[in-house]
Amino acid sequence: MKRKVWYVGVLLASLFILACSSDAMDDGTQQDDGPVNVSFDRSAMLRNWADNIIIPAYTNFNTNFNAVVAANAAFKADVSVNNLVTLRNAWLNSYQDWQSISMFEIGPAEDNDLRLNINTYPTDVQAISEAIANGTYGFDLPSNRDTKGFPAMDYLLNGIAATDAEIIAVYQDTNSGQAHLDFLEAVVLDIQSRVSTVATAWTSGYRDTFVANDGASATASTDRLVNDVIFYYEKFLRAGKVGIPIGKFTGTAAPNTLEAYYSPKNSKVLLLASLDAFQDFFNGTHFQGSAKGESLASYLVALNSVKNGEELENLINAQLENARDSFESLGVFKEEIESSSASIADAYDQLQLVVPMLKVDMVSAMSIAVDFVDADGD
Amino acid sequence: MIGQLQKKLIQPVEAAPLAVFRIFFGVMMFLSILRFWANGWIEKLYLEPNFHFTYYGFEWVKPLGNFTYVLFIVCAITAVMVAAGIKYRLAITLFFLSFTYIELMDKTTYLNHYYFISVLAFVMLFLPAERYFSWDAYKNEKLRAKFIPAWSILVLKLLLGIVYFYAGLAKLNSDWLVKAMPLKIWLPSKFDVPFIGDFMGLEWVHYAFSYTGALYDLAIPFLLFYKPTRKFAFIMVVIFHVLTRVLFPIGMFPYIMIVSALVFFDASFHQKIIEWIAKRLKVSMALFQNTSAYQPKGIKAKFATGVLVIFMAFQLIFPWRYLLYPGELFWTEEGYRFSWRVMLMEKSGYAQFKVVDTKTGKQFYVDNSDFLTTFQEKQMSFQPDFILEYAHYLKQHFTAQGHKNIAIYVESYVALNGRLSQPYINPKVDLTQEKESFKPKNWILPFKDEITGI
């Protein structure tokens, strides 16, 4: 009988460990003072992301977007070329600021489908005209996401007529001018309210949830945000901004699918802004600063210490810089595409080369599953 | 010599261990099916995908739409029937067929332990598992036997032994032993496991886990078989499998292995389990306490023995087929499956398919998420047979869409056990011109490193 006691002991101890290891017990009180060799502190990385990158980017966006709201009010009160230009500049500033937020489609942003609500392009010109004529906008409907956000503003400020004078004329029209002004205002306020909803959610609770979820399961913050950011890079930065317009997935170039199609010189500005934001996130560089905190790059450095592997973080940074250089040397994307230039296709290839480094090398080094695959392994 | 062996194999032994094995197997299978269903995996893995990766030679095995549920119901019910020993022969046959059919529907979900269950079920088709403490024996006096030939329990021990020992052999390679890969990648990410999490980043822990893992797999069949070490071995089994359950997402497998390992224990131990169950069910054991010994005879017995001997020989030889292929096994995966190679690789890939009109030169890339689930895409991107089958599917799809003169190329990268990714499939080969077969796939680019060992 005595001997049995100790089997039972082993069994119970094992079951206890088993029970404790479920995700529900992940209470985020992980301590890192053990004798750890790969001693990377994921929660420090999450804090750096939240406090020095994500929340400052939202705050900055909100502050700068006030300028758009103000410029729009001024334009509405006094439709003039000067006011149009001011509004346009404010819009472009904010559109660039948006590139620092767009990749963080997690938590409140995900719940609110922020990216689709703010930046779905190409915008539907036909539907916009109808909405203006009817005076009903339905901005909460998923089907109307391509009638609002920055792309709709691009059309309304740059594309609705050929010259500035003609654009002004649209808004001064005695019959439909006011309807256009009202619609423009609604688009501006829709952006403002949606982004600030998400920003507020970050500062009033979600930040702590995000940082506390510092485990290593598929639903932990690190795993999820890494997946989200890679998804962004692949689908929205690589494909959305370049791949689709140059016809990489259809065989037919489609310049009308460019971001900022109605102000073609801006496509490049926005792509470079998003590439910068992505690289800063990768390196943990503080928003609009040069200081760095824990990041995917420093995580890779920590992992290298035990793996004796090649320096993947350097390879990724070098390739991102290659991509940036290629795009910087390009002219206006729309013209490059229309002249079927080989250089934009080459620049795309440089962007593309980063994808396997992120999706294969980085993710497997960190043992992060690509997307939440809920099935057994063996 | 052979006569002696034969005598040993057919000598009557108590049937209790096999009865207990049958009961636990049935119960475990029933729970596995329930868990699978409850997790929503029937929809997610078999009903939602538009396309399924098939096994070579079993292309006709596909999900059956809503009848797929029927398949799972059959599987669950027959598992219970096996446990209870109700119409055992029919139940285990249907269980084997339905379970194996399910596994053959999509190789994306291939797991060694699913294969193990199919193998066990197949062997159980030929075992007299319903002779003792079963509904069938309860009802039919002629079936009842307290003794069965020794081979019917030995064959299960041998199977378990093969699984462990071959899994151990597979670990005898330079990545596992010299580099402590892939545990060196996997363990540090388990920093949040209670108690042991803090040690998971230590390099010596990675090596300790690698070596004990290999040693465990190689030694455990013998330690279980040899009576003086049996209890110690079983404790090791429990600790090992619980640890793997804690560290890795491997579902029911650890429990199945723990329960299966009980078969090594003496009949008296199993007798106690049966008496315990009998008490709960208020079944009188007196009925089963006869002294009759079942000994299969005649053509049927010869057939069963023949099948089992051939099958076990196959089990011993089949995992070595990789030796016939050139190139690194971990890289090409030719002969990787069905060989008890468990948790050996951290391998991931990226595959981008290019569709080219060979006449006009017009080309475009495929968005894999249009056709595959994330799970399928993940599995496809580092396994050549998946890549080939998918390329053929793409050709069929785009031809149906009206594209002509289609050639399909893939640009792919694969990273293996912590090495940087390198190009995987020859990007200049039109995959529509290649056919699946057992022949070496010469369109896989060579592995730029070397892994030595078995």
C-alpha cells in the first residue's frame, strides 16, 4: 500500500502542473529573474509597443486631425482656393500620420474594423455622387466603406474636378454645393470619431489588457500583434499599395487602385511613410523619436545568443532599406505604372523579399505560429 | 527454435489485459471524437475548405458534405461499442474504416498519432478482444474465454515498442543531438509555463531535454517489457507524456499513450481494473470466470496470423523507405510520414505561385488565401507533395476560368531547425508538367547544409 502512495503523488503532481498550464491561468505575473539564458522579456516589448509607439501614434493622429477639422470648417465657411489648399495639406499630413496606426489592427481597432473604415480604396465615386445627391450616407454600413475615409477625401479634394478653380466651383454651386460641403464634413467627422474611439479605448483599459497578456500562446498579445503586423505588411503595404496597382495578382495593371489615386504624387509619400512606420515598429523605435525599446529586432538578437544563428534582424533591416531606396528613386507611381516601367516592378520585388524573412525566418525563430491555427500537432 | 517460439506465441494467457486495452481504447477514441467535434474542427478542417489535400492513391477519399457528420457519429458510436464489446467484430471494423476514412480526407491534418490509431484499430480487427468482459461474451457463452493466445497481447506490446523505438531512432541525428534543435527554438517560447517556465531558456535544459527525450524513446519499450523496471518505466511514461502535454499542443495523444502503456502490466493488475469496473456496473464476474481457453483454428486463424505477420513486418520495414531517396529527409520529406518521426523539425515555409500564359507571357501571382485555409497554407508551404497537388489544382481552377496555356511556377522559401530560409522548389520548373509518384522529386532544390545521423 505504501508504495502506491508515491505513484499517486507523481500522478497528482503531474496533473497539477497540467491544470496550471492552461491558458486561463496565464495571469501575467511572469517573473524574469530566473537563471534564463534566452532572457527576453516579452512584457517589456509589449510596454514599449503600447506606451512608446502605438498610443503616441494615436495621440499624434488625433492632435493633427484637429487641423483637418478646423481647415474643413474654414473651407465650409469660405470656399476658396486658399482654404482648399490648407485643407488638402492638413489632409495629407493626417493621411501620413494614419500610416503609423494602420498596422495595429488589434483590440479596439479590430473590433471597429478601423482600417477598412478609414482607408478603403479605390473609393466608389459613383456611390459618393449618389450619397451627396440623396443626402443619406450610411457610413456605418460595411458596403459604404468605399465612400468615406481618406480615399473619399482624396477624391473630394483632388479628383472631383480638374483644376482647383473647378473644384471650388463644385462646392460653390448654388444647387449642389452645400450638399457637397455637408458630405465632406461628414467624411471628416467620421474619421475623427472612429479613430478617437479606438484611441480612447487604448488609453482607458485596453493598454493594460494588452500588456498583461504577455504569455506565449496563440492568443497572447505578442503572437497576435506579430501576426497582425505581418498581415498588414503583406496585404496592405506590399499588395495594396503596390502589388495590386501594378497587376501582380491579375496580370493587368490597375493604376486606379493606387492609394491617393486622385493626387498621384502622394502614393509614394504614403508608401514611404508606411514603410518607415513598419521599420520603426520592427526596431522598437519610439514614435517620432530615436530612442529604442524592446522590439522584434531585439528579440531576434536575444534568440541569436543561443542559436548561433545569422543576424536575421540585420538582414531584415537591410532588405527594408533596399526596398525604401528602390521606391525613393521612383517617380510618380501612376506614371510609372502607365508607362509599364520595370523599375516599379523591381521595387515591388524588393518589398516582396521581406515577406519570407518575416513569415518564415522571424516567426519560426520566435516560435510564433503564423495565424491562429487551432489544431493539434504531434 | 521456431517451434519453441510458436509455442510461446500460442500459449494461453489471461485475457484481462486485452479486455482492459479494448475498454480504454474505445473510451479514449470516443472522447477524442467528442473533443474534435466540440472544438468545431469538423467544420473547420473538413467542411469549410474548398479544396483538400489528398493522399497519393487515395484521391477519391473526400469529405462527404453534411454526411461527414454521419462519419463522425459512426466513429463515435463504434468506439463505444468497442469499449463495451458490443458486436465487437462489426464495431471495430466500422471504427477502423470510418476513422481511417476521416484521416484520409485531408493530409493537412496528418498526425503520427492518428496513424497510430488506424494501425491499432487494424490490428484489433484480428484480436480476440471480445472474449472476456464484454457484452458479446456476456450474452454468448460460446465466445467466453478467460484465456487467449499470448500473441494477441504481444502484438500490441510490439506495436507500442515500435512507435517508441523508431521515434527514438529518428532523434539520432546531428540537429537533435548536436544542436539541440528544434527544442532550442520551442522551449524558450514556453517561458510562461508554471514552475518550469523560468528554465526553458537555458541552453543546458535544451540539451537535457533532447538527450533524455531520445533516451526515453529508445529505452522505454524495454523498460516496460522487463518486469523489474516496469513500474519505474510506467512512472516515466506518465511524467514524459504529461510534460509533452504541458509544453506542446498535442491533444489527446499523451493520454492515449499513457493508457496504452498499461498493456505491459501483469494480468493480475488488469484483473483488478476489471473487477473495479464490474463493481461500478454491478456486473457479476462469476460469469467470466471459466477456464476455457480460446485458440483460433482453421483457415480463418491462418489468414489472421498471416495478415498480422505481414503487417508487423511492414511496420518494421516501411519507416526505412527514406533510405531509397537521395537528399536530406527533413528537407524533401520523401518517406517522412508514417514513420514515427515525431516533433523532430521546426520547419516553415512560404510559397508564392505564379500563373503564366505560355503563349502571351502574361503572368500573375495567386493569393493562396483565396483557395486554402491558413492551416492548409501553412502545411502546404513546406511539403513538396502539397505544393505539387496545389499547383495542379490551380491549373484546373484557372483553366476552368478560361485561361489558356497555363504553366505554374512557385517561388518558395523554407527554414528548417533554425537555419535561415533558403529557396525550396526550383522556381524554373513548371509544376503542371510534374506528376506525383514515389519517384524522387528532382524539382526540390538541394538542401544547403548537412544533417548527419539515422
